[in-house]
Amino acid sequence: MHILFRQNFRHNMTISISIPLFLFLLITLTSLTTNTDAFSTSPKSCECVTFRMDDIQDFFLNDVQMAVMDTFLDNNASLTLGIIGAHFGEDDTLVKYISDNLLQVNANTTDSQPAILQIANHGWEHEDFTEYNMSNQSSLIKRANERISFILGVTPVIFIPPFNMLNNDTFSSLIENRVPYVSANVTTDPPSIYSEKSYQNRTSDSLYHFPSSGNTGDLSTSNDYWEGREHQQVLSDIELSLNNYGFAVVTLHPMEYSQREDLNYSNSVDLHQLSELKKLINGIRELGLKIVTIPEIKSYMNVST
Ligand SMILES: [Zn+2]
């Protein structure tokens, strides 16, 4: 009897375990199938991408700068322009292009997600801020903001440190100047793990750090030519960034969109690189990700789940 009982008991256990096990396997297999088909991001990610173009300045590849901006505007995609204060304001063509589009594009609020041109402070003379004390850093930020405001009528709320270099004095200077967003890169300003505390419950003098983790081109490691990257590579960086940090900021420079030889750039557009940019914008949208401005990132962070 005892043995029979044990046998029956085992038999019953096998049945009672195998139904939940089957369901578990079914669910696991289903979710694995879904994940391999889809672009995989953390559930807390903003599912959004921000683009910033650094080194906006007078008489430097201005046709190229405008062709890149056109690509964003034609595709109704937002872009942040990192302007070098002391080197901006005298190139009538560039200034007119940016101010006309600021007025037109930013006035378009009828679309559900209208493209926005956002203006950022990219230093006074593209200096390494870590070489200055706090008081000097603060006045450099102030001068650049005043100049940009005088030329374009908007005061930047974003600071992109030149060379992505910054320190604690930079943070204090930004708070002093009421510039609440800073975008260096993940190497020089590593993001803390995103959390409710990081993106909500902020006080008015808090800083939002949205460092860049990818780019569409860069100086080669040998420092002797400027290389452009293919859209698939950038999409992989975006996926990694959304998983690691919950957001993705991609940096562009006018240089990788110019026809160039080594470090000599011409004011003509590299059409291959520009078409890679279009493919990148399309690719992001095909994955269901939004293209937003730096200040918009925090409103898409899904921190409550
Ligand atoms: Zn720069």
C-alpha cells in the first residue's frame, strides 16, 4: 500500500507539474520569438532618440550644415544645434537659414509630434572648460548664451561642452546660469542608472544629464581623417544605449557630411553620408522609436514601470 501510494502520488505530481511547465515553456518560447523579431530595449527606456549637431559656426561648411538640417526638417525630425557663441552671427546665409526655420518649424504645433530645432550652447570659443575655474566657466557660458540670444532671440537651455570635457565646476556654472540640460558623452559624464530619482522629483536647480553614446562619424583613431559611419552601425549603438541608459543621444558633425580628403573638408555635401542619415532616420522610425529633443527625453522615460 505504501509503495502504491507513493507511485500514485508521483504520478499525480507529474501531471500537476507538467501543465504549468508546459505553459511556462510556451510563454518563454513565445517571448523569445517576439524578442528576436523586434528591436529589444529595456522596458524603462524612452524608446526615443535625440540628435545633436555640434560645431555650428559661421563660414564653416555652411552648405553642408544646411543640407544636414534640411534632411531633418524634410523628414519632420527634431535636431539640436550646438552653436559656438563667439563664432556665430556674421554668416548671413547661415543665420538667416537658422532663424527662419526656428520661427517656421517651431511654430508648427498642429502635428502630433512636430519637428523642433533646438539651440544649444557649445562654448564661447570651443574651449576645454576643465581648464577654467568655476567663475570663468560661468562667464563663458553666460557670454555664449547672451550672444546666441542676441542673434537668434532664444536663450539656450542645453550645454554641449566642447570636446565633451566638463567637471563639477561646469555643473555649478550651469545651475548658476539656469541651463538645466547638459549633454557631454558617456565617457566623460557617465549616466547613473536611470531611475525615478534621476528623472523625476527634481528640484528647480537640478541638472539633467543626457550624454551622447553614439555618432554618425568621428575623427579616426589615428587622428588623420574624418570617417562617416553606416546607418546600421548607428542603429546598433542606439539599441545598446536604450538598453544601458534608457535613452540615446547621437552626435553629428558637419565634417562627416562634407566631401573630404583626410582632414581637408570642402563645402560640398557627401551624398553617400547624407543618404545614410536618411536611412538612419527611416530605420529609427521603422523600429517604432521617436525622434525627440534633449529636454523631451525625460517626459518619455517610462520610470514608473
Ligand atoms: Zn565641438
